[in-house]
Amino acid sequence: MASLEEQINTRRTFAIISHPDAGKTTITEQMLLLGGVVREAGTVKGRQGNFAKSDWMEIEQKRGISVTSSVLQFDFDGKRINILDTPGHEDFSEDTYRTLMAVDSVIMVVDSAKGIEPQTKKLFEIVKERHIPIFTFFNKLDRDGREAIDLVDELESVLGIQAYPMNWPIGSGQILAGLYDLYHNNVEVYRPASATERFLALGADGDLAEPNPLQANGLWQETLEEVELLKDAGNQFDEEAIMNGKLTPVFFGSALAGFGIETFLQTYLTYAPAPQAKKTVEKTEIAPTNADFSGFIFKIQANMNPNHRDRIAFVRVVSGEFERGMDVTLARTGKKVRLSNVTQFMADTRENVQNAVPGDIIGLYDTGNFQIGDTIFAGKKKIEFEELPTFTPELFMRVHAKNVLKQKSFHKGVEQLVQEGTIQMYTAWDSGDYILGAVGQLQFEVFQFRMENEYNTDVVLEPMGSKIARWIVPEQLDPKMASSRNLLVRDRAGQPVFLFENMFAERWFADKYPDVKLEAKL
Ligand code: G4P
């Protein structure tokens, strides 16, 4: 049995962020293929029906592999990989953001015909805030896309990060010939005639070491010139800058064609960090090698099936070793909990692990003990990790109980669900009306469903649309500042927040009250 330290060093825990349709599912599937978890590639999507479920649930159903939709664990290249799902589409919610708090690095998938899209940008901002390494994969190279140089430029200017191309496309779409790999100093040929022709070595001059028909292609000269330019004018490879999230290694490829994925994954795993230490509320750090087990809850998933009312609390293991049946303390309450009803996430059903180490995710069946952000720890010394950040909601709805006689259970349900992190709650400054805030529509649906099923209360939700929420310090508040275009509300801590109708309303306000500082959460 490998030591704890050895086990930790093999772990790579990450999320893939992208705008819907950029190819996240296809890349995930290719990785599972490389890990030997699935045996054939095939489009997971493309059948009729709705896609309200997570993409991974589709993988699960289609492939018959035993995973929950939120975490995939598999082995590849001597590493044990944990991929955490960050749902987009209709499933987008605060959970998507919080999941990014539980990973050590991130892969950003970008459609090379579309460039940086809004959802990618939002998710990227959160990753950037955490200073964690981010690796970029420009996908769909088999299609006519934009010029590689444009894409890299856009990446740098829109996201405010430096880029280091690890490889460079030799053409794209119909004329895609391969990848010029600056990092490995070879060329990866697109659709080689045989396996031995897949990689061609490069000489010291940057040209192919052996003569090859590829050189007759006009694209080859073009590629050599572009590569020359990159070497002269581009950023330097800087491992420390990668580790701090200041420089993103950039790769090109096609997930659908399975082209460039293996090289990407191998290189990524070389540089992606093993599980990291985590800060506590006392600002000390808990190293993964700390002998006592500790972890934090970053997501609580309620079962939407009324026959199974259980919830699963997702724990990222931070230190020590989890063993089935162990006793831990819940830092918030001091309560002891026995971890016997636990699930683990292994994409390959043949293996049934009984232990989990830092970097791994375990799922605790929860009957209402846990909240998002909770720390659990074993051992005598109390460990409490820093709070998870709050995110600025963008969608708002007024909410009240359909039946006025149900006020009590309504308040109890709202209180519980808000505490659990399902949704955010505000009250109108004057009327005291309840206003719910979320980052994705799904959160309202989950809220409504759970109020009905768990608290037996039908709720009425009145959409208020999207708003820009900005906090101000109470000392600067004059209730006269509120208007129909900037609604004044209180957050749960009683702090004043303005909900602006749109960007113009916010600007108008900023012009009128230049001294008032408007602040966003993450
Ligand atoms: P997502 O999870 O990020 O939302 O994206 P997903 O992998 O589902 O991919 C979205 C679409 O893009 C799919 O097509 C998929 O086949 C396609 N795709 C992914 N990677 C590549 C690539 O490298 N090249 C090309 N040409 N296409 C790619 P779709 O039309 O939505 O699927 P289907 O309805 O045809 O099955």
C-alpha cells in the first residue's frame, strides 16, 4: 500500500469550464476512453429529448457506468484523476461556482470558431480570483475556425491573462494537417497513415528532422513563420506563473476527432498541481499530509426523486485519510458524526475503494446536518476552514406562500434552504417582501420543488428578471437613493444592497452619487 504522501502525489483534482457546446462532454468522454473506463467513443449527445439533466448523467446512462453525475474518478498515466462537474445549460447554479473552490486546477475549453464566450468568462473570473492554474484547450480544430493568433490574442485581452502556446495548429478544418508541438519538439500528424507516423521529430532549426510530404504543403512554411514569431515575441514558459494562474498553457485539438487530447492530458497532468493546503479561519494552513482527516462541504445535492428524499453532501478531502465508519466532528456545531453512510466516486466499477485521501471527493448521505461550507475533522485539534465566498446573484424573484396559513412552514423552509446554500435571500427595504436571488434558473426550480416536497408549502414565485446587485456600506445609505430602477433590499446580514435594473441604471447612480462605493461579491 502506498503511503499517504505517495497517494496524495498521484491525485489530480480539476474541473472543466466552458461555454455550453464548446465540447466539455466530448473531451470528458475522450479522457474516460484514455483512462480505459469506456471502450468506444461516440457522441453522448444528439438524441431527442431534453437535456435538463447533467451531461454526465447522460454519460452514465448511455455507458452504464456507475458514477454519480457530479464527480468522475479514474486512473490514467499513473495518476488518479478526479474531474468535478461544473454544469452549464439549465443546470447552471451557485453550485457550479462553488465546485471551483474544491479543485486544484482548471481546464478551460474554448470553441475555436467562437472564441471566448460569456459563460467561460464568468467562470474564469472565479478561477482567477483563486489564483489557481488554468490550462486552455482550443477545441474543434477539425472545423474552420478563427486564426490561432487571433484566438490567443483574444484570450489574453478579454481574460487579462498571459498565454503560452504549447502547440500550434497546422491548418484547420478541411486542411488540418497536424499540430506543431513547441513543448515536445515534434509534430503530431492529423490522421496519420500508420501509428509510427503519428509523431514526427523536429530538428534544431525547428523544421522536420527527416524530409516529409508535409513540407510540400504550403501551410508548413506558414506554420514555421508563426512559430518563429511565437518564439521571438511570445511569452516565456514560466512554471511559477502557471502555478499562480498568471500564465495559461494553451493547447489546440479536436475532441470529436480524438486529436491532440492524449498529448494534452499527459502534459496537463505533468503540470497540474497535486492537492494543495487549505487556509483555516485562523489563517493557518492545513497541509494535505496532516495526519488527521479533514474536509469541507462544497455542494449539497438534493434528490429530486420524491421516493428518495435523501441528500448528498459533497466533501473535498483536504488532509489525512478517510476511512469508512470513522468519527468526525462538525466544526460549526461541535457535533460528532459517524461517517458510515458514504459514497465514493469511481468511474470504473471494478474497483471499490474503501478509503479516500486529499484531492478525493466523498459523498455523505445527509439528513439535514450539513451546510455548504461546513468543515468536518477527525482528531482532537479543531479545524475550521475559511468560509466559502458568496456570489453575486443575477436573477431575482419575489416569493410568498400560496396559502397564508402555511406561513410557519414557509419561513422554516426558506430559512433552511437558504442556510444550506440552495438560494440567496433578500428582503425589500420598505415592505419586507422576500426576494430570492440566484445565478441560474435551476436554483429557483430546486427551491420550489423542495419547498413543496420537504416543507409541504406551495410557493408563488414572481420573476423580477435579471438585476445587477451592488452592496454599499450602511453609513453611506440614504433610503431616498432608491427608485424603481434601483431597488433597495437587505441581505441576510442586514446589509443594504441595490438591485439595479441594468448597467445604465448603475452608471446613472454612480454619476449621481460619486462618493458611494458600489461593491459586488465574487
Ligand atoms: P458541452 O458539453 O461543452 O456542451 O459540448 P459537447 O461536448 O456536448 O459538444 C457540443 C457539440 O460540439 C456536439 O455536437 C459535439 O459533437 C460537438 N463537438 C465537440 N467537440 C468537437 C470537435 O472537436 N469538433 C467538432 N467538429 N465538433 C465537436 P452536437 O451537434 O451538439 O451533437 P450532436 O447533436 O451532433 O450529437
